[in-house]
Amino acid sequence: MDGAVQELLALQALDTEADQLRHRLATLPERAEVDAAKLVEAQAADSLAKIDEQRHALGREVKRFQDETASITSHMEEVEATLYGGTVRSPKELTDLQSELNSLKRHRRDVEDQELDVMEQLEPLDAEREKAKAAQVEAAERRENATARLDAASEVLNGELEGLSARRAELVAHVDASALSDYERLRAQFGGVAVAQLSGGRCSGCHLSLPAVDLDQIKRAPADAQVSCPECGRLLAR
Ligand SMILES: [Zn+2]
């Protein structure tokens, strides 16, 4: 057995494990839960902003009607003061004042009815607001809960990654620099599998059977020689 290739195989096993851990880290289901909750929170915040905008617009209308009612009321008080103040004696004038007072009363009732209509439009908005608020609070709780679980799961995987990284550093210290650079280059080229196993005359990397002449040459190569698959170029462990 070629010792250098065996070291590279061991290195490859560590690197593969680290790749799998990183993949698990990136695809933890808690991450999707956090994202989903954030989306609901954003949608709820959006709804709340729209509802509040409508509520404020209706609120301004209510205020306008209330101001109008107050102004009519104060006008009515003036008319009443004149009407009942005893200074006006002419029946025609008194009748006119009474009719003005009646007309102001009708107008005030109209304005109050309009105010009531707007208040009725506010009610369902208040209910919608409660619903959006509750959805926001619920999503925030879910996000916090999923974030806590994500952090815990990430911590475990990161710990394992650190362990692998320490073991890798130890291993790499014994690997020949040029073999290591071949390994790194082939690993990048072949998506992780730089070192393949030669067994039964076949390369486990490209799954091709090696030509007899190449097999013969490989067999006659010294045990510590670095040999490559003539088909794919991966390093071969014999
Ligand atoms: Zn091959």
C-alpha cells in the first residue's frame, strides 16, 4: 500500500465529512422555519401598516365630523340665546329663528349620522388589526423559538467541524506538499473525490476498466509511487 495515497484517502474522508456537515449546517430545517416565520412577520407588519393608514384616514374624518357638530352646536346655542333671550319681540323674526334652529338641528343630525357611518367602518378594521397583530406576535414567537433551536443545532455542527479541522491540520502536517496540491486541485476538479480506489482493474472514480497495458504499468510501479487513473486523472489507491 502506498502510504502517501493512504494519507490522502484519510484526508479525503475528513474533507467529505466536513462537506456533509457544512451541507447539513446550510440546510438545517430550523433555518427554513426561521425564514418562514420572518416572512409571516413581514406580511403582518405590511397589513398593519395598511390598516393603520386606513384607520388614520377614517379617524381624521371622524374628527372633521365632530368639529362640524361642535360648530353647529355652538351656532345653535347662539340662536337659542337670541330666541329665548327676550330681546326679539317680532313674531316673524321669532319664527325665522325657530326655523333656523330646526334646520341647524337637522344638519347636526346628518353630520352625526355620517360620523356614525365612519365609526362603523372603523369597527371591522379594528378587528382586522387585532388579527394581524396576533399573527405578528405568533410569528415572532415561532421565529424566536426556531432561532434558538437553529443556534443550538449550529453550535453542535460547528463543534464537529472544529474537531475535523483540528484532525485535518494534524494529518496535513504529514502529507507531502506536492501530493497535497495535486489532491486539492483534483478535489476541486472532481467535486470532492480526488483519490479513487483501484479494484478489480477498475477505477472507483470514473468506473472505467483500465487498459491492460496501464494496469501492468501500475502493478510494476514502486509501492510508494503516486499513480493516476489514465482515464480520469484521479489519484489511485492500490
Ligand atoms: Zn478513473
